[in-house]
Amino acid sequence: MNREQLLLYFIMGTNNSAGSPLRVLTNAIEGGVTCFQFREKGQGALEGAEKEQAARDMQAICRKHGVPFIVNDDIELALELQADGIHVGQDDESIEAVRKKCPDYMIVGVSAKTVNEAAQAQKQGADYIGTGPMFSTTTKADAKSPIGPGAITELRENGIDLPVVGIGGIKKENASEVIRAGADGVSVISSISMDEDPKQAARLLKNQLT
Ligand SMILES: Cc1ncsc1CCOP(=O)(O)O
Ligand SMILES: C=C1C=NC(C(F)(F)F)=NC1=N
Ligand SMILES: [Mg+2]
């Protein structure tokens, strides 16, 4: 995983999009998304065969455009699809457990919000960490209160040099603040997935990042 791939990291599940998820993903990638995570979670999330099919359809779109396809939480699904990576939270399986189950080529991303969690992730060989919520969000039902971009600056000041993306409530008006704070990229769900023009939303966001 190189840092540039994390610049505009789009995350979506079938329940996060106003329109057709596949059309939203295609448009978002055409707008400049550099990495994608399939995160099928929360109210109305698909399960079983339907979830797997949705993941396969989105993986095909990512493959066609050369965008890494990461699966959230579901290691079995990531292995079944030979996804490019897996993203796990602090309360999911440990990085060691994930690494044991996954082929070496797979990207392993971890959610980490404190210096301690980030240092642990770094030591255990995570490829990147996601830190947030940066700003208030309604997309993740159990999101804790915002920690702000300053949390990323604190990680950098404490020797965390892993690739880091900020996540949570990020939109074109606040994205540059996250990069200035020391993030390698921003991770976004609703400001792209719920926009009536996901391609333009992605493009306008990306213009704020470089
Ligand atoms: C998955 C996740 N983790 C922390 S906040 C969040 C939700 C981000 O969604 P949005 O970009 O719509 O605020
Ligand atoms: C809860 C999450 C936190 N961060 C990330 C990412 F942006 F990929 F790092 N993904 C998640 N699902
Ligand atoms: Mg999780």
C-alpha cells in the first residue's frame, strides 16, 4: 500500500447510497477516488449471499479502474473474494490473527484513535490506520464524539509514521484541515455516497487535498 492510494478513500455499503450503489461507486471512481472499502453495516445492510454478490459487483468495478478493493470487518468475505485488503476495528480480530489468515499481499488497515492504539497497530504491522471521527457524523450509529484533526497531529508528534487517514464527517469544506493536520488522506462515506452527483462530489473533494 503506498500513501498516495489513501488520498481519497471512499467507503460505502448498499445502505449508504441514495442511488444505485454500483452507479455511485463508478461515478465516485471516475471523480478521482483512489481506494474503496466495502462496508456493509447498520440498518438495512445485506447479509449472506446478497452481501457477497454486492461485494463481487463492487470489486469488479474497482478492478476495472485499478482501485484497491478493501473489505470492512468480514475476513471470510475478504478471503473468499481475494480482496486487496481488510479493515478491522479495535474490537475485531487482532492484526496478528488477521495476518495469519490472510495472504501476505493483503493490505491490513486498522481503526486507531489513541497514540497507544496506533503504536500497537504500527508494531503489529498494520499497513495504515483510520482515525476518527474527525467531525460529527451520523453515518456510523455508534460513533464516539469527534476527536478533531488535532488527534492526527498528536499521532505524528508521538512518532506514528504509518499511513493515516482521517474519517468522520469529512466534506470538501473541511477536508484540507485533515491533510494539514498530518493525514495522508481522507476517508469519506456520505459526502460522496449521498450526493446527487458523486462524480463531482469526489472531484471537488479531491481538489481540496493536493
Ligand atoms: C466508519 C466511520 N468510522 C468513524 S466515523 C465513520 C463514518 C464516516 O461516515 P461519513 O463520512 O458519512 O461521516
Ligand atoms: C471504522 C473505520 C475507520 N477507518 C476506516 C478507514 F478509513 F478505512 F481507515 N474504515 C473504517 N471502517
Ligand atoms: Mg469493525
